[in-house]
Amino acid sequence: MSRYNTLLFDLDGVIFDFKKAEKHSFIETFRKIGIDVDESLFKRYHQINDQLWKEFELGHVTKDEVTVGRFKQLFEQLGFDYPYDRFASDYQEGLADGYFLISHAKETLETLSSTFRLFAVTNGVSKTAFKRLKGTDTLKYFQDVFVSEDLHAQKPSMEYFNQVFSRIKGFNPKTTLLIGDSLTSDIQGANNAGLDSCWINTARQPLTGSAVPTYQITHIEDIFEILVKRA
């Protein structure tokens, strides 16, 4: 029997293939306004977007300053004459429709849900998260879903995790494992909250920064080896 009975799953990059959904929505939203996307445009967007999400994790900017502000900055840099807020809304709609699952994610959740309590912990937009969960028929595997927008706090802050813990009946940090792909939000959050963590390092990136995962795996289905080892 595993020492863990409660598993906290990040969504983007763990359950959902966010990169695929992101690029698809980005290209399609620009196509609708008559602009063809090349790699340089996508790269410039990512530089802005990644920096804003880091600022969000630190609590320096709001969600809207990320989801709308990234396009404001991008359009200003490129001199695009189009309402950035309208574009942001259309992009978010497209992103919510990105029902792309990570390979073996659904099967893994289905198997785990018969033995463990599963909860989703994600930074992002509530409407987008729930639309994807329902669209991929994966919502049924989670006993609750904690979205930063709804909690008015975000990973890795203790404000976020304290709310999560208060809503999980019989919560015990010693029997809880957090599974995520982000060192700065998931693994650092687990460190802050005193939880064991599993870093899904698909790209096999070097471990950098202050966050220290308890385990590392490269594919979601490898989680079974961790759970068995901790029996």
C-alpha cells in the first residue's frame, strides 16, 4: 500500500497538452484578423507571456494583467492596430477549446482514481480549466478542482495552498503528493507547503533554482513507479 492517499495534479503540461493548445489558438486567432504567424512572432509572445506569469506567481500582477496585458505589450511592440482586449478574449476562447490531452493522461487518472483521492491544482482561468476538463471527460476523476482565479491566490503562495488544504476533508500533508511540471509554481509551492512533490520533466531539463522535487519522472504514467516504491 502506498504511503500516499491524496494526489494533487497540476493540469497544463501534466494532463493537458498546453503547448499544442496554445499554439493552435495563437495561430487561429491571428488568422482571423488576417495575420500569418511565424516562429519569430510566437517566440516574442512567449518572452512576454513567460515573464508575466512569473510576475503573477510572485503576486506582482493580476490575472488580467497577464491574460490581457501580454497582448497589449505584444501589439505595442509590433505596432498592431487591433483591440488587444478583444484579441485576448478570442484567444482565451480558442484556448478553452483546446481539448488536447497528454499521452496516457486519461488512462492514468482513471486507474489512480480507483485507489487515490485526486484533486486538480492549477493557476489560470476558471472557465478555461473547467471547459477542458468537461470536454475531455476528465472532470469525473477529480474530487475537487482548485483554480487560482477562484481562490484569488496562486501557486506557489501559501495563501493558495492553505485554501486548498482547508477544503480537502481529512487533509494530511504527510500522505499527499503534488504532481506538476513547473519548478517555480508546482514544486516550489510543494516545498513551501511541506508536501512531497513529483516533477514531470518531459524535456529532461536540468534542475535549477531553489525548488527541489522529491521525485522526477519524464512521463505521467511513470507515477505508478513512484507510488509503488513508496508502499
